[in-house]
Amino acid sequence: MYKYFICIDVGKFNHWANVMTPEGEILVDPFPFSNDRKGFKKLHRAVDPYLKKAHLVGMEDTGHYGDNLRMFLLNHKATVAMINPVSTDAMRKASLKSTKTDKEDTKNIGVVLLNPKLYRIVKKSDLDPHAMRELTRYHHNMQETCTRYKEQLQRNLDKVFPEFNSLFSAAYGPAYIRILEQCQSAYAIAHTDIRTLRNLIHPKGAKGRSPQFSAEQLKQLAKDSVGQPDMVIEMEIRHLVGHIRQITEDLKEVDKKIEEYSRELNSPILTIPGISHFSCTSIVTEIGSIDKFDNPYQLISHSGTNPIVYQSGLYNARLTRVSKKGSKYLRKTLYQIIQPVIENNPVFKAYYLKKISQGKSHRCAQGHCVRKLLRVIFHLLKTGESFSPVLLH
């Protein structure tokens, strides 16, 4: 089908490229070009004669380093294939060569392009899902950062006001944040004017549920606290609370954009009880085109939730972990949503309890449910059908 392979090894500052035939004949020797407009023009001059014929451009899918180059090639009507770096690495090891250079990697890419199962063709229409994938990953990373800040905040509160959380049914609500922005220790609260505390707890025009304690209760708790004032820790608390507030506000903007995309996409995955717009968008964009999977077991393998099978001679390992290969973000989303899915679907709950009764741990039973969920997701994306409990039997 393809007469020419244009093979590109992607780097941060410089890329390497060659042109070869499927038979392995090198038509353009490997050459470097910079990751800027000047370098892109150099590449185009070298490969333009082949872009006008039956060609395939192969690039490793190495994060964001190749994004601008990929767009440049697509704008010049190139047929672009993205390759998992694991494939080229396996090809290099199979060749038994002891050296690894960018120049040699371009040749390995050509060998990988001989097998259509080792790459995926990308188009301009794929870029919106690609952008949403980056946005959902950004959401994940922001949540992780916010969680670290909250853990650090709690460690600091344990030193200067360990009783503070006992007043709240849930931490990090508006009143919780307001108070800590103004007063960062029991000592500070104990020496704050009662009217100021009232305004922090019940400000005029505040929306939402009000705290179930009074300013007097807060002040008395602070006076009786075993926490000790510490100027450095109080400064850290003030900064941490500011970071948490900012990330929380930023996440609202991110989630709004994700929900807009999800409503427009209207994926059948949304019909599964327990799956939100965010988790739906994360799953769909991390999976990509469902057409690249022939069966649900390939999708399970892509998510890295498949158990590792280890057997040697007469030995067969009974306890093994999941492979954790593929998209860590897809895996993370699946494990985040599996409990709501279990609670909202009687068949999933029965399946979970069955695994528990068989002696499986909570996490292991969840893993079985995740794989069951992926089989359902595979069916929905392949057929376009809405979710039905019948699919679970």
C-alpha cells in the first residue's frame, strides 16, 4: 500500500528523519533537523517529493515534543502514524544491537511501520479529542497537587490547632477556607474579635449551607486548644489555603470546558450510572478510536488492568499484580469511578460481593469489576447502544 516510509525520531530540541522503502532501502540518509520553523522547512524540502506519492510518516508518540511537528505534517497533507515507543524499543532489542542512536532509531521506526498493528493513523479530526485528553490529564494533575496541599495543610493544623476540624462536617468548605485565610492558628483565633469571627462564619450574602457552630464556640475551642503558635507554620497555612482556593476555582473552569465537550460528544458511556461528564471524557479520550481494538481483552490490556500471568515449568503464580501498562490516566479514572458504578448497578454489586466471598481483597474485587466495566464500555463504543442492565448478565 505504501511505497515510502518517512521515519522520524522525535526529540526535545532536535529530530532525526530518513526516507526508506518497505523493503529497507534507504532513499534519504538519516539527517537531523531542529524543532523550530527552520528545521520543519528543512524536513519538508527533503521529503516533499515523497509526500506526493503513497507514503506513511512514522513518529514515536513521545508526549508533547512532537505535537507541533505532527500538526505541521498534517497541514502538508501527510499521512501520519503514531508509534508506541515500546514497539521501537522492542525492535531495537530484537536486533541485538548494543548501540542506541537517533540515527539508528529512524531505521527501527521503518521496521515497525511494516506491521499495521503497531501504529495508529492520526488525522486533524483527532486533534479535538487529543486536546480534551490533555485537559482531562491536566484535571488529574491539578487534583493530585491539591491533594498534596491539603495533606500538608492538615499536618500543619495538627501543630497549631489540632481541634479545628472537629467543628466541621466536611473540610475545605467556604467557611473552613475563609477562617484559615484570616486566622491560621488557635492562638490567632482566640485573639480575634468576636464580630470578625461571626462575619467569617456567617458572612452577609453567603450562599450554601452554613456551619452548625457559633463564633463563640470557635473562640472557646481555640482558647482550650493544645496547639502552639508558630510564625513559620502559620505563614505556610496561609499560602496553602491560597493555593487550594485557586486550584478549586481553576478546576471549575476546566470542568466546565470538559462538560461542554462531553455534552457535544454524547458518548453512550454517559448512560452508565455512576459515570460523570469528566470520567466519560477521560475514558473516551484515553481510549481513542475503539476501532483499533478487535475485542474487549485488547482494551483491558490497553488500560493496564489485566493481571500478569506468570508460569514457568510446573510453577504457576497464584498472586500477581495488574500489568499497569498503557494509559495510567485511564487506569486511574476507572479505579476512581468503579465504586460509584458498583453502588449504582445491582449486577456490578453482586459481582463485587461474589469476588469478596471468594476470598478476594477489596482492591482485587474492584479490579474484577473494572475489567467487567471495560467489557461493557467496549460493547457500547462498538455498537453505539445505550447502557442496559441486560448487558451485565
